[in-house]
Amino acid sequence: MRVLRWLLIGRTDGLRARARRRLRQVAHPGPRGPVAHATPAHPAGGVTNGALDAGRVPAGFEAVLRQRELQEGALREVFVGGRSVALALVDGQVYAMDGTCPHAGGPLAEGLLDGTTLSCPMHGWSFDVVTGECHVNPEDRIRILAVRVVDDVVCVEA
Ligand code: FES
């Protein structure tokens, strides 16, 4: 059974998982990419990505996108330190978590969000985006990452 699962789905850090992530980046380079590529400088001369890079990003964090790019109740994938991270906006609060399901490597940012419950698109395991707890298997959880929003720019713990 494990071999069959491995053949069909692959490992979280395996070649197929990395290829899938890379293909998603290539297929959706704009809205899924980091803020430096996705968001042009503020047209009215306000905050720019460069200004944030010049010391406004908190130490240990990485700027990923502007909060206004997130939709309430929706998920969005970004990459922090080359790792997939799923962002969720719930009641105006941004939550960040590992973007890869601990079950078999499913892309959590492509799952469904219902309140603070995120369901993996592959086999339906569900997780709490606030605590990281898994509702299906209490021994598994997703890592929750700290988030700081600076002048509408979402910064995620690196
Ligand atoms: S990969 Fe199986 S539930 Fe996420």
C-alpha cells in the first residue's frame, strides 16, 4: 500500500512534488509569485517593494505579497525560502502555514477554506489554519508560520 501511494503521489520533498510546484510557478507566474514579481511599485509614490526591502521587513521575515491581493475566505500559495506556504485570509486576519500536506504532499493552497478549516484537495484531510491541528489524524499537523503585515505588505516568518 505504501509503495502504491508512493508511486501515485510521491513524497513531499520528492522530484515529482518539486516538479509540480515548479510547474505551478511557471503556469501562474504573476499572482502566485513573490511580491517582488507580482506587485508593481505603488503608482502614487507610496510604499514600494524596494522601500520594504530597505529595512521595513521585520528581521526573520520575508515579504510575500500585499494583503489586498488576498481574498477573504480564500487561499493563496507563496514561496518563502523556496518552500511552499499557504496563506489564508479569515475575518481580515492573515494566516500562514506550510503549503504541503503532511499526509501525502498535497498542495494545501489549492484546497478549500471554510472558516478556519482548510481541507486538502487530495484526500480531504482538514486542518485548523490557526493552530495547525489536523482534524483527521491528531498525530499530524501543519506548521503555522508567524505573519506580520507592514503597510499592507504581508511578511511571513522565514
Ligand atoms: S495529501 Fe492526502 S489529505 Fe493531503
